[in-house]
Amino acid sequence: MPHGTDLPARYAVFGHPISHSLSPAIHRLFGAQCGIALEYVAIDAPPVSFEADARRFLADAHGANVSLPHKAAAFALADERSAAAIRAGSANVLTRRPDGRLAADNTDGSGLVRDLTERQQCPLQGCRVLLLGAGGAARGVAWELLDAGVAELTIVNRTADTAAALVGALGVTRARARYWQDLAELGSFDLIVHATSAGVLGQPLPLPHGLADAQTVGYDLSYGHGAQSFLRWARAAGARAACDGLGMLVEQAADAFALWHGRRPATDPVYARLRAEQ
Ligand code: ATR
């Protein structure tokens, strides 16, 4: 309880735009499931005022989730940072410690891995993975894919230097960068993770069908409208499954909930309910 009162603990998700965020519904459902009273609201903060808005909110709240485009700024403003946040260079969770210090964490990668392995029947051990994109979303999941034991992580980005820089930061021979114009020569992959913002921006993403075969899982880190063009491509290319990021959203939220409340809620009922409403 904040400041020793009996008021429910307060949380928020910050983003811009944020009005369609599912995070308030997810955390309220988790809270109800666990018998934990909490308030959770969505706060639209433009980049120019995000830091001041987040600091003001967290002065008497317990924590916040952070969505686009504020994840790097959230990482920067924190007083302490988890290992996952440090390697991603971004944070999707801010927690106010009892002494007022702000802690940054990143649960996007763990959320993706849990959704893939536990919900989508996509074991990662020994898997050949293509990661499309090398921006913030890709950095948020690349290390966890390697930690999960993928055999090979091929990173392809429109701007080749950014992919090369990410591979350099990952620092293992299992990760390699390839040029976008060479996609047609790479053969097929067990898993293709779409982490560019082309779908959200409504821009075309030319991908050869040869990247997928009947064993391939295509996974878009976004959900809703922004995921649809990649999912259509994956189905047309013959992939065995085409998944949006709704499951990752619920799993990263459960990891944030566990950080705040010391207890991880059951995610399947919440996922099923949101999926039914999509
Ligand atoms: P996010 O946090 O959503 O990842 P970001 O850090 O700006 O946002 O990264 C956007 C990613 O989408 C980058 O990999 C970007 O490629 P560039 O590094 O070349 O900019 C990629 N991207 C955006 N629009 C794209 C498009 N139309 N085609 C291919 N890649 C695109």
C-alpha cells in the first residue's frame, strides 16, 4: 500500500499513443485473480514530457509499464537497472523502491520466450531463427532467444549497420547478420520473428516465400492491425503457424506483475479472454 495508507496500490502504462492499450485490462484481471487490490490506468505522455510525467506519477505510485516510444527514455531515467534492461538498452517496467529510487527492468524477451515455448508449441532449443529488424523491439528479445538455446540467430535489417551492431553486442558466433537483399538465398527457418515497425507504419515489407516452409512458425511482436500484413505473408508462404504478439503481451505483463507483487498470475485465462475479444 502506498505511503502506509489502505488505498489500493497505483500503477499505469505510459505510451504515445496509448488509448488502445490492453495493459490496464490485463493487470486488473491479474489483480482480481490474485485477490490484490490495485488501480491501473493508461497515461498518454508525449516524448517531450514523458520523463517529468513518469517521475510525477511514480512519486506516489508503485510502478509503471512503459510502451512505445518511451522504452529507451524509461531506461535512461532509472536509478538502477536489471541485466535484461541493460542489454536491451530499454525498459518496459519501472518500479519505485521503498526509498524512492526507480528500478528499470525489461520483461519483453522473457515474455516472448514463454509465449513461444509454452503456448505456441515452438521449442527454441536448437531452433534456426530469423529476426527481422534490429531496432528497440528486436534488441528487447534477441538475448533471451539466445539464452533459450537457439542454434542460430540470423538478424536482417533494412539498415545493415544496425544489424551488424546488434550482432556485435550479442557477441556470440550463433548470431550473424545478413543483408536484406540476400533474404532469398538464406533458405527456410524454424522461426521467423518480425520485429520491424513496417506493419505498424502501414509500409510494405517485401519478403521471399522461401524463408518459410511447413515447419516454420511466423511470429509478429505486435498484435492487432499492425501484425496483419506479416501474418498474411506467413500464411501465404506456407508456415505451420502465424502468431501475433498478444501472448507475449500477456506474458511480459505477468512478469511485471510478479516483480511488483511477488507472485506470477495464471496467464491462460487472461489470454483466452483477450483473444476472444480481438
Ligand atoms: P521499435 O522500438 O518498434 O523497434 P525502432 O527502434 O525505431 O522501433 O526500430 C524500427 C525497426 O523497424 C528498425 O529495424 C527499422 O529498420 P531501420 O533500422 O532500417 O530503420 C525497421 N523498419 C521500419 N520501417 C521499415 C520498413 N518499411 N521496412 C523494413 N524495415 C523497417
